[in-house]
Amino acid sequence: MEEHVNGERLKGWLDAFVLYLRTERGLLESSVKTYANDLQNYLEFLARRGIKPDQVGTEAVVNYLAWLQSQNLSAATINRRLTIVRVFHRFILREGLASRDPTLHLLSPKHQQPLPQFLSVSEVTTLLDQLGKLVDSASGKNLPLLLRDYAMLELLYATGIRVGELVALRVESLNLETGFVRVYGKGGKERLVPLGSAAINALRRYLTESRPILDRGNGSPFLFLSRRGQGLKRETVIRLVKRYTNLFLNRRLSPHKIRHSFATHLLQGGADLRSIQELLGHSRITTTQRYTHLVTPQIRQTYISAHPRAREKIGKT
């Protein structure tokens, strides 16, 4: 009986926090699901030790971190879970459900953030051109899905949007006349992202030749539809991107690699960090600054070519 009660209490804490993430933080459903799983992991750790969430001390949180490290998890995963623990304890303190925050003076484990992996411009060109040729040679029932997939990949590379943002797009999000797409990102933040001619052409063809067939007269508001006329799921987009990158590049890559490629190629092309930050929907410029490490040699060469005194001979003074 006690186990059942504890289980109900655990679910109560979890449900309250999930409601907070959805309503007040405005997070995407995919993020809510990830954070809910992280918090459940933490609450179950506490329950096994007979510790109530509103009575947690700093020692219990330290023990939790030590336990995570014993599971051979990456430093990034451990830091993410610690972040959720911090947010949770601040939440229940603010709501008057606890009298203190045990994470207040706790330091995060140090970790080296890996540099983002990305495709070269020639690899992206190969991927999109080969898929375009596949579309041109297709006919019959395969054509609507291939038109959809081609438009989807062109849009991913043209905008660098996240998978969760892509599947949430609605037809009304597009303005092909002005060449912009309205994107709702993390925290419900809205941003306008420009579209290039390749993406506009692919989307226009998809909207006229493919989407009406997939929609089946249902009037779905979502931009990208499944063969049954429903909005695409994140897992479907990830699977499709992996399929095409494996087919044309012999590498099974996630859509996030296309996002990294978008940002890196913009920086290589001379775009400034603030503009890239806005396009990616990053809340902090430090997140965008990761990409500068990928183009440091090019930045130095640009500096040497552009600065009037960078090419002066070095001599003794």
C-alpha cells in the first residue's frame, strides 16, 4: 500500500512540473517529454532512498550526481539532468512546496562541449541534387512523397530549423511571395526566417502537386503530411533524413547535422554571429559561438586579406 501511495505522490510531483514546463516555460512537446523523463529518473532515485522531494538536502543531490556518473553517462547528459533538478527545486520553492533549494550552491560538473558536426557545401549539394533527380525520375504513387521529402530537406537546409519546429509548421506559416517562413521555437518564441529560391521552388511544387493528394480533402493545417494526411512526426523526419543521407552520402545523419551545416556555411559565407543567432533561434549568443571554432582558419585568412596592416612584414622593434 505504501508503494502505491509513493507512486501516486511521485506522479503528482511529476505532473505539476510537466504542467509548469508546458504552460509557463512554453517548451516544445519533445523537450517536455525529455525533461519529464529526466525528472522521473531523479524522483525515483529519491524514492528508493526514502527521501521526499520537499526534504532533499544538497548531499542527496550530490549522491544523485555520483550515481549518474557511475552509469557511464556522458558529461552532457549529466549536466542536462542536473539542470532539470535545479529547475525543479526552484519551481517547488517558488510554489511554496519546499523551504529551500538544495542546488543553490552546487557547481555543475565540467565538461568539454563537442564541436558540432556538419556537412561540407559539396555534400549538401550532392544530397539535394541527387534527391531532386530522384524526384524528376519518379511517377505514380511515389511522386507525392518524394516531392514532400525534397521540399522538406530543402527547407531544413535553407532555414536551419529544428525537427520539432519543422513538424509544427502550418501552411499559413509560409509566405512564398516575400520568401519567409514563420517559426515558433523553444519557449514559444516566434521568428521569421528567409527562404532561398531553391527552397521556394521546391515548396511551391510540393504545395501544388503533392500536398493536395496527401491531404485527401481533410483540410489539415500542417505543412508536411504523412501518406495518411496527418501531420508528420519527429521520428518520421529523422528516419527520412537518415535514409537519404545514407543513400546519397553513405552516412546516416540526423536532421540536426543539417542545422549545423546551415549555421556553419552561413558563417563561412561572411554572416555575422548575431544574425545567425536570430536565424537559429538561440536565446544566448554563447550557443552560437560554438560555430566560430569550425571556421577559425578561414576567419584568420579573411582577416589577413582585409586588414590594412595585417600583411606588414614582422621585424624587430
